[in-house]
Amino acid sequence: VQQQVTPAGSDFQIRLSVCGSMKIACCAALLVCAASSGADADKNRPVTKVINLLKDMVKQLEKEAEEDEEVYNKVACWCKTNDKEKTTSISDAEQHIDRLISTIEEKTATSSRLNTEIKNLEVEVEKNQKALDQATANRKKELAEFNEDEKDTLQSISALKSAVTVLSKHNGGAALLDMQAALRSTMHTHSAKIGDMLSTKELKTVQSFLQSPEDYFDAEPTFKQSYAPQSGEIFGILKNMLSTFEADLSQAQKDEMQAQSAYESLKAAKEDEIKNGQDHLEEKQEELATTDEDNAQAKEDLEDTRASLSADQAFLANLKEKCQLTDQEYEQRTSTRQEEISAVSEALSFLTSDDAHDLFSRTFNFVQQSSVAESLGRQRAAAVLLTTGQRLASPQLVELASSVQRDAFVKVKKAIDDMIAKLLQDKEDEIKQKDFCIEELNTNERETDLKNRDKEETQAKIDTLNNEIETLTNEIDTLKAEIQSLQTNLKRAGEDREQENKDFQETVADQRATVKLLEKTLDVLKGFYNKKHKGASLAQEDPAGPPPPPGFKSYNKNSGSGGVMGMIQQIISDAKTEEAEAIQAEKDAQSAYESFVKDTNDSITAKQDSITDKADTKAKKEGERTDAKKDLENMMIELEELANENADLHKACDFTLKNFDVRQSARDEEVEGLREAKAALSGAQLTLLQRSGA
């Protein structure tokens, strides 16, 4: 007879073999049923069969023990091998995860740094390219201006050479007209330059020559020639102009060569800077691509390793549970089987003794004599069993009541003993089941509460990390916008500074040109008004002869000349003051611009460093959030498993817990009824034995 007990939540079924006394009782029933009125050989035949049966049972139990030991050894070997392998695998995975996390943090920081460096290199390359483009444009403009000036100067030199040639040969006619046209063109084209080159007197001489060149070739002087210089004077002026133009042309050509050389040097330097910047940019971009690829690979490896670690941990937990239950089951089976072997061996020794042989002989001879007493005992036992079975609604007791009327005392008592033993075992098992259910439900509830608390804490951590990451993202975006604004302001400030310097150069040039022109004008006026007039002294001399006819009136200087020269001098002073103020203002503006550029670049650098730091912090926070989300997913899975386990426990335990007291009470009543029935049967059998002894 076997009874199967299945604890809730266990994957193992423990089969407990009932004590060998039940099998002994079955053997005793065989002895009763084998009674015969024949010879001694017929009486002893059932006992012999029972003895042989018990011997076979011992062999079978020993064989089962050997099979269990073989199975247990295999399972134990499997447990030991997989426990060691999975423990090592879990340890390696945890170390690998730590290394991957460090690698991811390092790669994320490196990626952020490289992005910043790439942006700076791109700005630097763009800045150098713009500077080179600007220098190239300026060089083209300067070259075009030089070519134009050189062309005009060469034409002017040609015209001056022609004029000098004509004057040296005293030619007139068409050559004179051509020379006049060429000189007029030169005076118009280089008016400013000629104004600086010639004095006022020389300028007037040239202008007079251009108006009436033929006067300088007449045999007799005209009215105008009485105040004009001779052809030799204009010849010298033109030769000086020719020398000046040739010297200026030579200097301009030298300056152009120097400017071109300086441009070539600047171009080579900028192209080298651009090439170096682009080479560094490509290196940084390749390094960034490699870093991002390694980072992505590390993240993927981290995810796979965590999944593998979770699977290994779950497998190891199940392995330990299975192996522990296997140890318990093997110990229980070994203990139970040993008890069964002991019981069978004890029964076998009892049946093979001489006393047992005599007892069986007397019992078989007494069967017919005790039929009347046995009938009365059976009726009493059947009544007790029937009443108890009907009261407890137990079909087993009702069936047993019927069997009392049919079967022999020993067989019925054996059945009663079996039922009592089963009921007591059921009671003990139900108590264990109740204790197991209460403990498992409490454990499940406690673990669920802890997991829910961990879940809430992890969710709160994720929410905090989300807020921190959002704040860092906003701060990084704000810093980037501020850097963009600073760079825009820096660019605009540079453009403004360039325009201001251009205006300053024009202003200073205008002021200096004004001062120079006014100083020449003032020199001309001073040269006339400050010298002593000769006509005035002649007018005071006494005539040596008769007075001449009335001549010119006394020549008096213009009374307003002093005021005009004073105003010119004041204008010159004001112009010089404005020039000095403009120069000082330019210095102040340049100094302020340089300070602004330095402060702006320092601010941009500080903000870029802050972006790098915040990006590193953000990457770490994102890694923590990923880990927290993974932990939360695992917790949700564990909570679901706990909920499923709780449902299984309630399915297996609710009926037992709700009906425990009722079932225990009913079982006690059933046991008590069985004991009363057995007592009734024992009383009838005792009466028969007493009569037999009498």
C-alpha cells in the first residue's frame, strides 16, 4: 500500500511506503483464508507461500535500494558539476559586467570629448579658410589697383617724357598739341599726387604752360610771359615730375613684389594650417567612429551578458532547489525502505518460528468451533462501523461494515488497522500540509512586500534619474545656445571692429590731407602777405627830375588776410586735435575689442568644458537608468512569479486551511469508530479463545 504526498510548489513527489506491518497483516489474512480440514501438508501450504512472498519482497526492496542509490549518484554528480560550472560562469559574468560598465563610461566620456574637439577643429579650419579667402580677395584687389596705377603711371611717364623731349627740341605744332593733351590727362589722373609733389608756384607754372604752351616758344614774349617762368623752368619742373613718377613707379613695383611675396607666405602658412586642421579633424572623426562603435558593441555585450547572467542565476537557483529536494527525497526513501525491510524481515522471522507453526495449527483447527461467537462479534462490529460511516458520510466505513459480515476476523481487523493507520497518516500529512501552506504563504507575502518596496524605490530612482537627465539635457542645450550666441557676437564684433578701423583710416587720411592742404594754402598766403612790398618804399623817394605821370595806386594788402589765415590755422589745429582724438579712440576701441575677444573665448572654453562635464554626468546617469530599468523589469518578473506562486498556493492550500478543523474532527471521529469496531471484534475473538481453552 502506498500513499502519495505532494507539497504545494514542489516539483518532486515523495512516495512513502507504509510500514511493513500492513503487508504482514495481508499475509496473516492469507493464513486465515487458507484454512482447510485436510492433512498437515494442506495446512502448511499457505504459510509456505507467505514466507516465499516475504523473501521475494526483501529481494525486491534491496534491488529498489540499489536502483535508488544509482539514480541518486547520477543526480548528485549532475548537481555538483553544474553548480560549479554555473557558479564560475556567474562570477565571470559579474566581473565582465563591471569591466563593460567601466568601458562604456570611458567610451562615453571619450566620445563627448571628441565631439567637442571636432567642433573646435571645424571652427578653426573654417576660420583659417575664411582668412585665406579674405587674404586672396584682398590680394586680387591690390593687384588690380596696382595694375591700374602702374598703367596710369606708365602713361604719365610717357607723357612727361614726350613733353621733356618737345621742350628740349623747342618743337611746336602737332607735337605741342599732343604733349598738351597728354599732360592734361596726367594732371587730371594724378591731381592729388601732383598736388603733393609740386609747390603752389610750380603748380601754377604748369597750369599756365598747359593753358598757353605756345607762349613758351614765341620769339617775343607776350603779356603773360612777362610774369611766367621761361621754358627752362617748365622743362625742369617736368623733368622733376618725370623723375618722381619713375621713382614712385619703381617703389610701387617693389611694394607689389613684397606684397605678393607676403601673400604667398601667408597663403602657404594658412594652407598648412588648414591641411593640419583637416588631418586632425579626420583623425578625430575616425577615432570618434571607432569609439562610438566600441561603445555600442560594449552596450550590446552588456545586455547579452546580463541576460546570460540572469538565466544562469535562475538555473542555479532551480538546481539548488532540485538538488536539495532530491537529497531530502533520497534520505526519506532510504529511511522508509529500511523500515520496510526491517518489518518484512521481522515478519519473516516470526512466521518461520516454531511457536508460529503451532499457533497456526491451533487456529486452523478452531475455525469451525468458533463460528457462532464470531457471528455475534461481527454483528456488533458491523453495527458500530455502519453507524459511524453513516454519521461521517464515509463510504469506506460502510463498505467495511459489509465486509465484517463476509470476511474472517483477522482480515477485517487487518482492514480496520489499515484504515486507522491511513487516517492517522492523513491527519499527520494534513497538519504538515497546513504548516507548509502557512509558512509558504507568509514567505510569499513577505517576499512580495519586499519586492514591491524595492520596485517603488527603483521606480523612484528611475524618476529621479529621468529628471536629472532632462535637467542636464536642458543645461547642455542652453550652454550650446549660449556658445552659439557668443560666437555670433564675436563675429559681429570683429566685423564692427573692421568697419570701425576702416572708418578710422579714412578719417585720419582725410584729416591729414586736410591739414596738408591747409598748411600749403597757409604757406602760400604767408609767403605773400608776410613779405615786404617793394612798391611802397619807391613811392616815398623824392623824384630827381620832373615828376612822372601818375602811376599805379598804392598796393595795400587785403585787410581780411589776417582773419583768413587765422581761421585756416584754427582749422588746422582742430583737424590735428580730431586726428589725435581719433587715434586715441581707435586705440581704446582696439583694446576693448581685444578684451572682449579674450573674455568671449574664455567664456566659450568654460562653457565647452561644462558641456563636456555635463555630458559625462548625463552618460553616467543614463547608464544608471538603464541598469535601474533592467532591475525593474527583473522585479516585475519576480513579482509575477510570486503572484503565480501565491495563486498556486491558494489553489492547493485554501481548501485545507478553510476545512482543517472540520476535517481533523471528522477524521478523529472516524478513527474512534474504527477502534470501537476493532474492540468489538477483539471481544468476540477473546470469548472464542476462552471457550476453546476450557
